[in-house]
Amino acid sequence: MAGQLRSLIYLGQFLMQRLAVTLIAVAALALTAVTVLAAFGYAPWLEFSVTLGGVVYDQAGMIAQIGVTVLAVLMCFYLPSNTRIMRLENSHRKFELGMQDVARAYAIAHSADRDSLFTLTSEFDAVRERLAYLREHPELESLEPALLEMAAQMSHISRELADVYATEKVERARTFLKQRQEEVAQFNLRLENAKQLTTEMKHWVHEVELEESVAASQLQRLQDELRDIMPELGHEEILRADGTVIDMTKKAAE
């Protein structure tokens, strides 16, 4: 679609350029003929007057006619160079379109080469095999044989590249990379679970240590209370560091 639109734009530009050249040439020829006839008295001059600075110029029409005629004739001297420029532009466009066709045909041949459709090894047979494939391809029916031959030769030159990037090898590489990507995703998931579990364990250990600290504080307070109460009850005690009684003596009667 884009190629057809570009072709239509080029065609419209070419027609307008040709029309402009034709109009300039016809206008120059007509003005020259009218001016020459007017100079010899066979045709009237253009007549109008111009007032400039309070001065009236009655011959302004004749001067304008001669000036326009001279300008048209001078523009005709520019037409040959413009024609050469248009010829170069058209040649460049044809070359560009031809290279696009060659690139399209080469892409088709290279794709077939990557699918291992060509089996012949000698240069002549390999190029001929590729050329036959391109001639039978439905998308390349309108291309010139010279363009197809160029594309076939380019495909033969890049056959090693097609072998390196063969479709089967590329698919195998993609499958391998996909598996590696899945493995990395699973590892990241396990790593995230491990981080979450570590955070929970640290929080749990902190809670246990806090509870142990509270229990030890309560035990110490209980020991202190027992030390204060036992003498009043008439007993002496010897306590271990952990709070257990290891010896009890009765208090002497008063």
C-alpha cells in the first residue's frame, strides 16, 4: 500500500513538472511572437498607464510586455538544466525502486535458505536453484529477470549466514532461552519465599527472646519475694542460682 502511494506521488510530481515546462515554453513562444509582431506594427502593444511620483508613464504597457517576454525567454534557458535534473531524479527513483525489489526478493530467498530449502552446493547450481525458486514465487512475478538473478547471487553469497541463523537453530536457541528465563523466574520466586520466611523467623526469634526476658524478670522478682518471706515464716533457705531450694533449716526457737 505504501509503495503504491509513493508511486502515485512520483507520477503526479512527474506530470506536474512536465506540464510546467510545457506551459513555460508555450508562454515564452507566444509572448515572443506577439512582441515581435507588435514591434513591426502587425499587432498592438499592451496599453496601460502607470503613475509614479506624480509622473504618468503612458508606455508602461509596452515596457511590461517586453519585460515579461524577456523573462519568459530567460526561463527557457533554464529548462534544459531542469530537464537534466528531472532525468537524474527519475533515474534515482528507478534505481531506488529497483533496489527495493532486489531487497524484497533477497529477503524471500534468504528466508527459504534459512529453512534449508536449497540443497545444491556448487556455485552455479546453487544460484540457478535460487533463481528458479524466485521465478516461481507468486510475490515476484512482476520483477525483471536481472533483479531476480541479482537477488539469487546475493542469497548464495550469504548462505553461510543463513546456515548460522537457520530457522531450526534459532527456534532451538529461543526455546533454550525461554527455559532459562523460566528457571530464573522460579529461582526468584523461591528466593522471595526464602526472604519472607527469614523475616518471619527473625520476628519469631525476637518474640521468643522477649518472652524469655519477661519470664526471667518474673522469676527474679519471685526469688526476691521468697527471700523476703522465708525468714518471717521461721525458715532459712539456700537457693541455687536458678531459684530451687537446696537446703532448709529451722529457725531456733526464741
